[in-house]
Amino acid sequence: MKRLPLLFLHGIRGSRLAIRENGGARVIWQLSDEENPQGHLLALCHEAGVPRPLDPERPVFPLDHEPDVHDAFLCWARRRGPIHAPVWDWRLPPSERAAHVAAGMPEGPWDVVVHSMGLHLLAELVMQDHLPLTHVRRLALVTPVFGGALDILHVLLSGADREADCGDATGRCYGSLVRSLPALYRLLPVPGHGLLLDDCGRELDPLDPARWSHEGAADSRRDVLEQMLAGARRDRDTLAAFSTLLPGLGGRTLALLATGMPTPTRCRMEGGTMGCAVSQVEMSPQGDGRLALRAQLPLGTPLPHVILGREEDPVAHGDVLGRSDLLARLETFLDT
């Protein structure tokens, strides 16, 4: 059979980031070198609600795909047939990157594969009329972020990655750098998925500015925080509207979910504001290490899906695209 071109959209931390130096590109961020001495340039300044490079003379840009996550998948996809796999600056909101990505896209129709936050970029491409769903023959959503992630909340509140240093919650410290990245606020837990609760069991909305204590905004001006939360609320509404369109694709769409890894699946906050010191986090193997299993599906929208992994054979969020069982599932789905 003749295969349609494959459009692949990566997620957050899915591309290596670089600066121009000595006439070439110098990588300053990749998964194998998150402590690069130039890494501070990843931070963004915010002027009148617009994110700007920390150093205008050395702006950071996406160079290529993160090899630790995508090499196996991209090799498989290129053997299969033509592929268009743009890299995008995952520090910035997908809503602001969609037009840039669309400008370099050949005309469809397409088979489409997205990973993680690539779901958000796809939603913006569709809802901004850059990519009509009528141009999509098959759509595969790999560990899509419908419901957000408690890990993102932890990073924004503490400035540290829970998984750094073998899972130590005090691990690698990013501080104000991560709080300056608008994309992270798009990945905060979405009410309805049961991830973030107060001490009475009621769901909290982390995009409500009133929930942010001085701890959460310590390294950022309050007006900048409120602007980023407002933008994230708009983009969350866009994703919700996009999700309601998916049932119309019927068997043309498939979500490939991952599970079996110890994952934060519920966090209870004491009181109405959020802070690491007043939280109780529940861990469960019902997730891929980053996303709870239930956060990989949309609310109230039936979606054909398969689950990869179990506690005895876990599948990690960052490793899923390299697994032979996932690639076999993709090939069967896309080529049927």
C-alpha cells in the first residue's frame, strides 16, 4: 500500500536547544547534559506579557530531536516512508508556536503521531485552522497529556525535579529558570482528573492565581505569574474543545498509554494554597513515571486506546517511543 507522509510532533524536552556561537550551533540543553554551564540562557524574560530571550544576543533555539527519546522512533519512521518531524521551542506555549510550525509543513493529507505535549501543539494546529482534521487519515496519540502532571506542579513550586538524583524530591535545582517557561504552566493538573485535592477532598485548580502562595511565586513577579496562568487557562480551553472533536474520528484515532512505573497520582494540599511543605503525594504504578494513567485520556470523551506495560514490565514516559511493542502497534494501526 502507498503510505501517506507521517507528521510527528514531539513534546516538552523533545528537542535539543542551542545558541549560535563561532559561526555554528552550540547545544546548551539536552537530556544527557542538563547542567551545561550555558544552561541559564534557557530562562526567559517577560515584558508586557511577551517572553523574550534572557540574552538577546544569544537567543536559544531548537536544534534537533532529543536522541535519547526519539532516535529509535525516527529511524523506524524513515524506513516506513516519508516523514515531516519539525522541532519547536518547547519552552514556549504551543499556541504561540503553532503558526511557526505550520509555516514549514507541506500540504497534507497526513498520518499523525504525537508524543506527550505534542498533543497540545496538535490541538493548536487544528483549532487555529492550520491543520484541518479532514486532512488527517490516522491519528496516534502516544502518552498524551490530557490531564496534566503532578511532577510539573512540583517543579514549579520547588524549582527542583522530583526524578533528579534517583527520585529525591530535593534533586536538581532549576529555581527561577523553570518558573519563567510558559509551557510548563500548560501541563499543570487539570481539574476532573483527580490529581490535585485540598484536605477535604475537593479538587484544586492550579491555574487559579489565588492558589499560589509566596512560595510558588518567590522567583517571579506576581503580575508575570498571573499572565502565564491566564494564558494557560486559554490554552486549556482550546485543548478541551479539541478533545470534543476526537470522537468524530472514530477508529481513525488511537491513544497508546503507558503504565507500570511509580508515578505521582494524587496530591493533597493542606488548605487552599499550594506548597511543597503542606502536601501529601500518593505514588502508584498506575502511570508512566510522569503521567498518571487516567491523565492520559480526555475527560468525558470516549477514545480508542491500548495500554502498554504493567508493574512487572513498566513503560516509562521518556522511553515509550523506543519500544518495539509500541512501534509494532503503530505500524499495525497506521497501515491498516
